[in-house]
Amino acid sequence: MAGRNFLFVPGPTNIPDRIMRSMMVAMEDHRSSRFPDVSRSLFPDLMKVFGAGEGQAFIFPSTGTGAWEAALTNTLSPGDRVLAPRFGQFSHLWIDMMQRLGLEVEILECEWGDGAPESRIAEALQADSQHRIRGVMIVHNETATGVTSDLAAVRRAIDSAKHPALLYADAVSSLGSIEFRMSEWRVDLAVAGSQKGLMLPAGLGIVCASPKALEAHSRAKCRRVFFDFGDMQRTNGDGYFPYTPSLPLLYGLRESLNMLFAEGLENVFARHRRLGAGVREAVAAWGLEICARHPRWYSDTVTAVLVPPNVNSAHVVDVAFRRYNLALGAGLSKVAGKVFRIGHLGDLNELMLLGALAGAEMSLADVGVKLELGSGVGAAQHYWRRTDTVPKKKVARSEVTYAGHSTGSISG
Ligand code: PLP
């Protein structure tokens, strides 16, 4: 199909040209004396993105799933009890991994569309007078339902129960897009992948561990080899890895971090907040609802749109892809057929999103959803114009310059 594919799944996200170019590198010796020049800066800079003032960041050649496994196996032992709310496909898959690793999981079943239930977490921890629960496992941004949990409130719940459990957070679809404050919220293990807010291809599994998590590592008996923190610690300090790292991805990560810092993390968060709110305005104008059941759970990186009961959302996704070259996220597992997802994270601006909203709108109309073409696009346009972050200044025509020349004397 002519023209660009519009990639609006909630990861992988668009890779900026700058990052693409930075990854076009010849292979080199990853044991050379020059290599640490590249790698060493990545660890402290990643910690800044996590909002972590202390502890350690780890970079594994894997994906978010590998980072899940690294966080669990490095800090827990078979038979350990953990507490995990389940409110979407990714919290479900993480729980499945915990069980397969031999952990005893106390599951808090929640409606898909809600986030982590802080008061139930506090109750469960209060009831655990023997302090058998070792970890509280939260998917910060549930990508399947477009729900962001309140990690600060989860931390308060743990503190209110005076419970020593570690706080684990899946930041796969929040890191580098939605505010994440590891030190402030005292998150002990945070996991991420490269293909979302970091704007890279999939291929890096990233973990940030607090000092308390590093302490737990010395006692943890879960089997681990490839994902062992200890092997990483022995080599990372000098800027090396225990096995062959993916050089293009490391160069790409350097560029990604440069871009995030150049924009400023707070500005990155504000941009995602504003873009997410505009998407929700569009959905409301279509007369549709979203899966997140309360404004407190609204995600600024992904919106899961509920389609009318007579429509299969997989059909919307397929029409968007085949007819308009637009990739939307499908509904997963329990919400398959019921929702489609618009990813709005990473290297993104208003006009890119308007293209996606226009395509989603046409696809919805094509499958028979009754809506007015242009309604969602218009609502988002109005919202983004109203909340424009560029200061508006009335400019006299004679002041307008084109390539440095006053256009005052140019007609047309
Ligand atoms: N956790 C969340 C919240 C995700 O969205 C994903 C993937 O989309 C994962 C974990 C798994 O990550 P990966 O597919 O990189 O293994």
C-alpha cells in the first residue's frame, strides 16, 4: 500500500528517524577498551527515567516478559507467597509466570477496567500477620484495558499495614510516557521493555532494583542463569556484559535517552497526558465508552474503546489495517471482540494522532457503527487547540518571516 503505515498499537511504537540512524552501526568488539564509553552512561541515565535515586538498573537482551522473569527470580524463592491483583491480560500473564516459577500467588480478582484495589491490598496485608507475603505485584499500566493504577496509593496501602513486602511494578507501557517515581513511591522492582515509551525495537528487558530488592537478591533461591543480577553486577560496573549485548539496541537506547532528556521528562509526561485526553474526547464524541471504568484509571498511553454489542472489534481492527493501512490494537483474551485499542505513546504528536482517529472513525463507520464522520477528529482538534502548549501571540502580517525574509512585501 502506498504511503506510511500508521502504527497505533500500544507497542511497538514509532521509532524516530534519529533513533533509527543511531542503530545503523557496524558491529564492534564488545570487550574492547572503548566499549564502556557507550555502555556506562546508560545505567545511571535509565535510573533517571525510572525516577530512582538509588539502587541499580539492569539491561537484558530480552523483552518485557524476560524483565518480569528477572525481577521475580532474582528476589524470590520457590514457595514464597506474593499478592497480585488481576485486572487485565498482562496482570494475568505475569501471575501465570509467578505460578509457573513455583510462587504461591494470592490473587485479588478485579473487574477488567479497574486498577489495583488499594484498600483490598491493605486488608490482605493486614491479615498477613506472619508477614509471609514477600511481594505486591502491580501492573502500573494495564495495556489490555487502558488502565493506570495509582502506585503512590498502593505504597500508602503497604505502609498503612506496616508490611515489609517488596513492591513490584510492571512499567512496560508506562516508563518514559507516564510519570513513574520509583524512589518517591518506594517501588522495589520496576520492569520495562524497549519497544514502548523508549521508542526502540523490542529486544531489551530493563529492570530497576531498589537497595532493598538488591538485598533480597542475596537470599533468593529461584533458579536463574541468563537473568542473574549477580553476573550482570560483576561485569556492568566496568561497562561490560556477561554475554554479547545487542549493540544497535544499546546505541538506540543512548539516543532515546538523549531525546527524552532533551524534551524533559516532565514535558514528556505532560505531552502524553494531553494527547491521551484528546483521544478520550474523540471517543466520547463517537458516542462510545472506554474500558477504564473510572477517570482515576484513565491511561495516557493507551485507550481501549468498547464497541457496540452488535459489532466485533476484531472487524474494526481488520478493516482499519486492510483498508486504511492503520494498525490498531486488538482486544485481548476476556475483552477480545469487545474493545479495540489506540496506542498513544512514544514519538507522537497531535497530527499523527488525528490521522489515527480519522482512520478509526472511518473503520467504525465501515463496520456499521452509527457515528458522524469527523465528530471524533473534531472533538480532539478542539481539545488540542484549547490546550495548546505553544504560547499564542498575535503576529502582524509584516512581521511574519519566511526563511528569514519578511513576507510583508511578498504577495500571496
Ligand atoms: N507488561 C505489559 C504491561 C505489556 O504491555 C507487555 C507487552 O505488551 C508485557 C508486559 C510483555 O512485554 P513483551 O511483549 O515485551 O515481552
